[in-house]
Amino acid sequence: MSGTIEEFAQQPLRTTMDPSARPSPARVRAVAALMARLGHPTAVRRAVAGVCDHVADRDDVAAWLDLAWPAALAELDALGEPLPDDTEPPTLDDDSAARWGLLFVCCHGNLPAAARIVLTLALFSGLSTASLARATGVAEATLAQRLSRVESRVRGRVPPVPQDPVALDDHLSRVLAVVMAIFEDGRTLPGPDGADLPAEAVGIGRTVVDLFPDHPEARSLLAYMLMVRARRDARQAPDGSLVPLTAQDRSRWRHDEIEEGLFLLRSSRRRGAEGRYHLLARIQSIHVTTDDPRDTDWERILGLYDRLLRRWPSETVMLHRVSALAEVAGPARALAEIERLGGDSHLFHATRADLLVRLGRTEEADRAWTAAVARARAASEHARATGRLEP
């Protein structure tokens, strides 16, 4: 995937991270308020991290600010930065603009895509530099230096929400791309002591929808994530391999999350044109509303992938389309298509291996699986490569 966290470190993403970081709306609001007042991400990040273990009520914004505000002033002083003229702590009035500002800083247009992801995980989700270092396979001191350099590029006064719809959509597209990248990088279940990246992504997605409730793509992305994430308890076998969608125990799906996702998808249809996340959510809605996998409407899914591929082409969409084509026209037709298109990623070889297995060409399939595993960039992708891919 382009613009993922490991590009920041040039190392694979590890799935096990510090469990202390969990989605916390109160913490996010406190960080946003501090950023709105100080405009200094390094000082804010260090201050909030320093008081994290001492906040009595993690659901109380005031409890966060009571400790984090003086800590942030101390961090500014230690960094040799001037203190604000008004040293009174931020008020807790309507903080929509402040939370928008935090999203703006984390996904700033002057930053490369991978840096946006790391900054979002650090500032918005609260992952420590130690956690991010373990996630990227980089020494903590090195990660801290890189993060500080990124933060120095986005210091200053946070701008208001753009009134120009084009400018707003441009920035929101960057925000949604970051959310999607975080979600996809953590889609397989982490270890029991690991931070849950998909949960972090869903938390950020909820914030975006809360700030922009009428934005159809924000609602569609949240719908997509909820419907995919609802299957997490059934997705992994005891040996760690991925259970294909058609073999999952659907009684283990989280149907409350599915219902919420379907509601968001229905409401997004009434709010705007058909976008990338809307099409992805529609595909997921077909899967989660089909009681028996044998009744899946693969022709409709194939048509949706065709529309995605025409407007937002990518290897992932192409491979999922090939999987849908196998259900509609048979594995031989799908294999001919994938070999015509070519590729050398682990997903390409895994998809090809699955088709070869279905055609009974086991020796070729074994070689394709070996190629897929050899090209897997991380343990999470290794898990995907040793089971059938989910559409």
C-alpha cells in the first residue's frame, strides 16, 4: 500500500505495540485544545504523554487539561520557545474547530503520506515514541528525531475550517486516506498485548463524521471499517491463519457494528455522489447481509469492482476483482485474467495460488504460495498469504 507507516521507517510494520494507547475521545479533545492554543505539536505530544499515567478519569477532558496544560508550558520553556501571553488553560466550549485543527496538523498537505500516518498515530491516537519505534523497527531515539522534524514542519497557528468546498474536500481526502491506511495496516488481529490499529482508525473516523456529518465519503469510510471489523472474531483460525470469508462462522460476527455500518451507508447515499469509499462499503454490505455465502451476489460485486477499477485503479482492487470474477466465470477465466495483468507482489502470488488450487494444479500453487510468503512485508501479510484472501 502506498504511503504506509513503514515507508516512514523503511521497515515492516510490526503488529504488537504498547497496549496503553487506546482510542480516548477525551484525550483527543484535550490534545486539540492544546494545539489550538499553542500550535506546537512536539510540546503538546510530550506533555500529554508525560501526564497520561496520572490522569484520574481518562474520560474527563478537564482532568486531562488540568495536568497537561502546565506540562505543555513547561515543555515549551524546556524547548526554548516563548510562552503564550495568556497562560490560563484552554476553555472547554465547542471544540469542533480545535479538533478540525488537530486533523489539519496531522494530515498537513506539506507532509508526505507516510509522515501523516505516523504523526496521526502519535498526536491523535497517542502512541508513544517507544510504541512507534517498535511498530516501525527503528531505534526509539531515531524515531523521536524523525518525528520532531515532521512536527517542526507543521508548527504555528492552526487555520480555521475552509469555507471553500474544494479546499475542504482536498484536505478531507488526505484525512480519509490516512484513516484508511491505518485501518488496512492493522486488519489482521494483533497479539493480545498489542494496540489495535483498526480500532484507532475507527475512532478517528468517528471524529471525522462527528465534525462533518454530511460528508458522504466520511460516512462511507466509517461504514466500510465497521462492516469489515465486525468480522474480526471469525477471521482468524486457532493456528493464526486467515479464515476465508466463505468459511467464517457468521454467528461470531458483531452484528451491532454491522447494523451501524449499514445505517451509515444508507445515509451516505442520500448525501452525495458515489465515491471510492462508498463503493467499497457497498461491496462489504453485500457480504454482511448474505446469510449463506453460497447466495452471495457475485455479479453485483464484480460490477462494483469494475466501477472502482475504472475510477480508482490499484493492484488491490484489481486482485479483488479477479477473485470476484472467479466466482462469476470460474477460476480458469480468472487465472487467465490475472496472468494477463501480471504482477509480483505477495497479494498477486497469493491470489494466483488460490486460483491454481481451485483448478487442481497443486504443484504450481505451491510455488505461487512460496512466492507470496517470500514477498510478504510483515507477519500480518504472512497471515493473509497463508489463508484465502478476503474480498
